[in-house]
Amino acid sequence: MKFDPESYTISIRKEEDDGETFYVGRVAEFPNISSYEDSFEEAHALVIDSINTLKRIADDTHEEFPLPYPAPEIEFSGRVTLRLSKSLHAKVSKLAAQEDISVNQYLVTAIATHVGEVDGISRVVSEAVNLLAEKAAIAWRSTQPVINNAITPVQLSNASMLGGLPNYYLGISYQASAISGVPNHE
């Protein structure tokens, strides 16, 4: 079976925040992939690139890569009735309020994160972080960088330093203007 990133469950949604409108791209099989772009096409292209990048890393590290969810044979409404204990309901409500999101959105995110873990994306992202750390360390040694609020190779190799987030939740973005380097001529 030939790999096709388009066969994954991709959604692109127009959203607004603080008066700014942007398109958010997400992948159901990879709850950690999100792209925020100015156009539908840019968000879609970045999501496809992210899937392809994770696939290359999985191939390079000989890790199993999650398959796309099968197309549902029956239609699902997306509605589920869920009964929680009072104490769990209170805890979830408090956590959702802290994130300034609804209880429903909090539960959907928690379930999607768990499903992503079960499908093995955690291993792929962990390997991606390790590979990035190795490449950053090599680049670090070959330059004398001037860094403004950038992540160092040591921080990349230690996910606990990245805001306490585990590897599977690490959102990686980069900006060319954040790092400038001059070759080290020692």
C-alpha cells in the first residue's frame, strides 16, 4: 500500500481570535498536529507537510507509523452521552475553566490525545524530537549562534525543560529570524 497523506482525516476550519481570522488545520489521527495559517490552502499544505515529515522520521527510525482511520461504513452523529461521577465532573469542569474552554472541548481533546497515544504517535514524535536534537547539536557545534528566545539543543533533548510538556505534546515551530549564526572558524 502506497503512503498517501491525503488519506488521513484532515480538517481545516476558519477561526477567529482577538479579531484575527485564520485557518486551523488538524489531523484526527495526530492530535498534536495543528497549523494556523492565513488561508485554507496554506493550512492544508502545512498539515500535509507535517504528515509527510512524521512519516519520514518514522521510516528513518524504523518506527511503526499510524495508519489512517478507516472511512466509516456507517454514519456517526458525533454525539455521545457520557455519565461522570460528581467528583470527576467537578475536576474536569475546573480544568476546562482554567484553559478557558468548554467541558466538551476539554473532553474531546483528552480523548483525541489518548487515541493518538494508543495509535503510536507518541513514539514517532519522541523520535522526531530526538532526531531534531541530534541535528540541532550538530548545527550548534558548527556555528556561533546568537539566540533570542530560541530552544537550545540541550532543551530539545530534554522535553521536561520545554514547559514541562511530554514529548507527544511538543509543538515545534521555527522562525528563521530567531536564530542567526556565523561559522565558527576555530
